[in-house]
Amino acid sequence: MLGLEDLELGLMFWAKENARETLREVKKFGLRAGQLGFPGELSLEGAAEKWDEALKQEHFTVVTAVCSYQGEDYKDIPTVQKTVGLVPENTRAARIARTKAVSDVARELGLDSVACHIGFISHDFGSAEYATMRDVARDICDYCAQNGQSFTLETGQEPAKVLLQFIADVDRPNLKINFDPANMILYGTGDPIEALGLLGKHVVSVHCKDGDWPPVDQPAALGTEKALGEGSVDFSAFISKLKEIGYRGLLSIEREEPDQARRAADIRKAIRLLEKLKAPAQAESSGQLKS
């Protein structure tokens, strides 16, 4: 593991069959760290050995293993409710097993965080559905704890106060948050800067992603992801709030764009913007350390 700087830039990227080639693609952006996603269709057989060797050879640091699952679809809110995460009953057992398998791979890579979208949690705290998801989260938290890891939920599908209640009810010290400010906007669940302030003590990782709010006349629609700086996230305020809550971890750029040339251009744009925005925070932090 390389020693990372405070608020160092990284990339959320997805594993492909060739681990070294995957890392070299990320390193073309001048980055040396990131979050490693395991697509649901990717075989995990031999993954720990392959990725451990590649990370060492490429001198690259991964801070989080991210799970996705076969059959997930983010077309609109009803589709997300039916297909995403650990909530859908017909796929739950297989996806819990997959999450634990990713946790085992992450353990071999020395990673202390396993993340996923858990899905839409019921807002009825007294319902059987809510109790089931509470128990699912407890089970995975306990498994991850044996591997020395946090189980990290990505924000977006619940308002901050609902997520806070869920964390309290799960009652496991290793249940944490991967904070994605764009997701709060894309799902229309709240102002991301305000939410970060409420959730701050639970945040162990972040995504730097941008987007616009859902159209007001289409209640089932999601918002639209944008290149960083072109959407509704105030990234200057976001970086300032991260500093305020004491976050010093990786700033993982995420850009889900099928056009690879455009995605690469957007990632480079995000790097330039974030480097400018985090510079004052670094200077102030340095001044505080000297005082």
C-alpha cells in the first residue's frame, strides 16, 4: 500500500479480466489509487491472487472493494426498487453470498472496506421489510468484521435521516457510509451538503460525481448524471464540508459514461477541477498543523 496524501484523487473503476491492463488504464490519468468494483458477472475465482500481484506490480493502492450484482438496472426509480442491491427478495440470498465472497477477496488484498448499493430500504421502521434489511445488514457487518472490514453503504436511495436511523437500528460499529453527493440529487433525496453534515461521522469514503435533479413532472424518473462541474453539486462547498467533518480520505472520481472517449475527457476535467478546489483546503490544513 502506498502512503496516500490527504484528499488524494482516485478513481472508482470496474475490474476486468486482465487486472494489470485495468490498472494501467486508470494510471493513464496520473492517478495511483482508487476503489475497485467487482461487476456481478465477473468470476471471483483466483481474483485475490491476480489482483494482489497486479496491485504490487503497478504500485497502485485500492481503498475499497465495491460490489455490484447481476440483473441490476438503474433505468428509473421503480426499476431500481425492483432490481438493485440486497432488497429484492428473489435475488437476495445469492447477492448476500456474493457480497461475502467479495469481502473474502478484499481481505486477501488487505482492504478494510466493502461497499455496495443496498437498495431502497423501507421508510416504515416498524415493517417486516425494514426488519429484514436490518438483519441482512447485521449479518454482512458481522461477516465483514471477521475480515477486519467495514460494510459501507452508498448514499442516494434514502434521505440522510432515514439512513441515520437505519445505521442506529443495525447497531454495528462497522456499518459505514460511502458518500456520493450526486446520488442525493439523482434520486431527489436531499441536499448533499446538508446530508454530508448529518452523516459525516459515519463517512469513510466518498465519490466525486455530478448530476442534475429529476424532472419535477416525472416522479418515477431519476436525475441525469453529468460531468463534474456541469451538474447541481456544489463541489467547492462539498470539499469544504469534507474538511469540516475531518475527512482526509480518497476523493474517488466516478463517471458512468458508455462513450469511453467522453468518459476519459470527463475524468480529466474532474481531476483538473478537484485539484483546484482542494488546494486551499490543503494549504489551510498545513497551516493548522504548524500553529
